[in-house]
Amino acid sequence: MSRIIAALQRHAASDPRKVALQDETRSLSYGELLPEIDALAQQLQASNPRVLGILADNGTAWALADLAAHAAGIPTIPLPLFFSAAQLAHVIRTAGIDQVLTDQPERLAALQHPELPVEPFYGALQWVHLQTHADDAAPLPHGTQKVTFTSGTTGEPKGVCLAREAMETVAESLGYASEARRDDRHLCLLPLATLLENVGGLYAPLLAGATVCLPLLAAVGLSGSSGLDVGRLLAALGEWQASSAIMVPQMLQAVVAAGQAGAPLPRSLRYLAVGGAPVSLRLLENARALGLPVFEGYGLSECGSVVALNRPGAQRAGSVGKPLPHVHIDFADDGEIRVRGLTWLGYLGEPSAPATDGIATGDLGHLDADGFLFLTGRKKNLFITAFGRNVAPEWVEGELVAHAGIAQAAIFGEARPFNCAVIVPYPGTPAGAIDAALAQANRQLPDYAQVQRWISAAEPFTPGNGLSTANGRLRRTAILGRYAAQIDALYQS
């Protein structure tokens, strides 16, 4: 039996009135939750979808749809709301999705036919039956419970196939590492279609018997793939009395800036996880100085989301924490991190089975004597200067964005005599302030990693313009291509 379903049974027996799921319009206790899941699971089994898609805003309906499919053993694909029409069509076709639970049926009708069969499912969710051809779909690896699509904001997204056991193992380890408890109120700030929030923000709290708060994304200040209203975010944390939450670095940066400007910060938080992209040490220090209980972590979709996490009583500045209890980490000869202890099922549509000797992460790093994991950059991003020095750009960029005025930075220097940066300043920041920030950051860096010259970006690096992924990782090749002429001019002058 699913560990999540077994936990729900225990919580229903021990504390049936405790609120399990809550959004703006409804709440479900643990005593009410299982009957709802069972009824919806029976509906899904009767309809017998090959693959079920979920395309909807956050809410109890999304959570119930996911949990019902989980209980019924029906392969599920969360569809990010920010996917373009072409990307949705690609995922539906490649995965052979034949049924979708959605609060936006018009988007699916626009892809296929204006009169697609639609029927009610639960709350605002509609049940849409698609016209798909199973013969055209990639076969799902045996045991696939969920396919999560990584980044994929330009081009065709890539699907990672995961088994139920893998996701539940990660969720259980996360509960242990974060000291999740029954009186927690976890506020979902990221889309539930994001694996990190799905596993860490839904499954882990339910295993612990906590309350999961699921307001609409707009209510917590999110819009599109990267829009953020920090005022709404802070208000939501206070209104929902959140004790735990998950943020990506850009969200934490905005919260810290607001706190430094005098905005009141929530005091109910006991655990604020930060991940999805590299986090500046200075940003974490600034957050802690404001009283925010921030804990950096690290993971990837192929590992079921989180691999390592700082935790109460076991955190180290500059590290991404200790590996979760089920994880073993070792390193390739070039320093690439390899993760063992979790079996994943491969990429959708790729016939080759995943390696059995561990997952090659593409990240470079090391463990210290006490078992804390430190990241030094991406293997594919490492560049070598004209003087033969290796530079991991993420390290330098982390130093830059920790300074006031610099919102984003991309560092380049392959085969060059010095490094340069494409910088996105915060609105209204004068060039002199950026120069001062660079000088201050350079004092913290060795000479070969320092940034000597910079240009101002014409616009932020976002998923919408193809210059970053959905979780904030820079698309370096795209940025370099966009600013190639200006970068070349820095070296000619």
C-alpha cells in the first residue's frame, strides 16, 4: 500500500477533525479526506485513462486529483500553467495523455477541438477527454506513477518518469529532515505542478499529519512563470499563519529586500526551505539577520526532487546541507556529484534504461569532513580563462546578486583575459551603484574570478524570453547569443 494512504488512515483514526487540506473556499479534515480520495479514485478507475494530465491552479481540487490518481495507481502528468500551447501539445502527444483534469478547458479545446467532451469532476476541475492516438505515444516505463517535465520553457520539455515508491521515500526523508510535525501549517507558494512543491509541500506534510494550505497562486503573489507581487506573498504568509513554506531564490531575494525596506515579515514561520537554483550565501545571511528561518537545499527531478537539505541543528553556511537519509553521494574523477539510493525510471521516450550505478547530476561539488555537501557549479557551465583558470560562473554570480542593486547576473570568460558580466539591475539603480557593488564583490573573489567589465541587460532573464528556466536557472547560451556583440566590444575596448 502507498505510504501516504496508510498515513492518512492513521491520521483519520487518531485525529479525524484535524484539517488536512485547506484553500480559500473549502477545507477537508483527515476524517473527510480519505472518503473523498476513494470516491474520486473509483471515478478515475472506471474511466480508465491511459495517462492523466492535471492542468489547474493550486487548490484542494488539484491535491485531491493527484492523491486520487496516486491511490488508483494511474500514471499522472502535472502540466505547468506557464507551458505554451506548443509545449502542451508536445507533452500530450508524446505522453499519450487521453484525459485531463483542468480548470482551464478552453486551453485544451484550442489545441484540439472546440467541442471536446467535458464533464464535472471536483470543485472547479473539469474532466476533459482528449483525442489522442496511443500508437503515437512513447511507452511509459513499467511502474511509472508520475512524469514530471523539467524546465522546458523553450523547445520541447523533457519528461522524468518516477515510481510511487521513489516519491514517497523522498517525502518521508524530507519530513524527517525538516522536522515536520502535526501542528505545522505548510503554505504552498510554488505551483503544485512543480515536483518540489508536489513532494515537499503536499506529500511530506500529509505524511506528518500537518495542514496543507492551498490558496490560488495569484493570492500568494505569483503570476505567469516569473511574476511576483512580494506584498501579496508576505500578506499570505501572515494570513495563513504558515509555519513552513518553500521558495525559489528570487522569491527569497524579494522578501529580504522588502524586509530591509521596513516591510513587516511573518513570525509564524519555523522552516523556510530555499532551492531550485543556487542561493547566494550573503542572501541567506541577510535573511537570517531579519529573523527568517531559511534552510538551503539541493536536488533534481531525476532524484525525486530533494537530495540534500540543511536542517535545524545541522546546517552549515555555504553548504546545501547533508544528504537525506535514503541518499548516498559519491563523486566522479572530475568532481561531478553522483547520487545513489534512489531508483528512477528514465526519460519519457528514451529507450535506454537509466544507469544502475547512480545518477550523474551534472553538478560539481564536494562533501566536507562532517558530511555537508557543497556545490561549486555546473559541469557544463565551467569555463577556462585565457590564463588556464577554471571558473564556475554560479559561484561568482552568487556573490554579485548578494549586493544591493543587482537582480541577476550572468558571467562569461571562456578563453578571455578577464571575466565580464551581463547584469540586470533593479529598477532605478544607477550605473555607479553597480560599479560599487562589483568592486565590493571582487574583494571577496580571487583575481581570476573577478569581474572586470559589465553591460546592462535590456530586460530580466525570464522563462518568457527564453533566458532562464522556470526555476530560475540561467540559459547561458541564449544570454551569450543575445549579447554577443556587446560582450565582444568589452574586450575590443
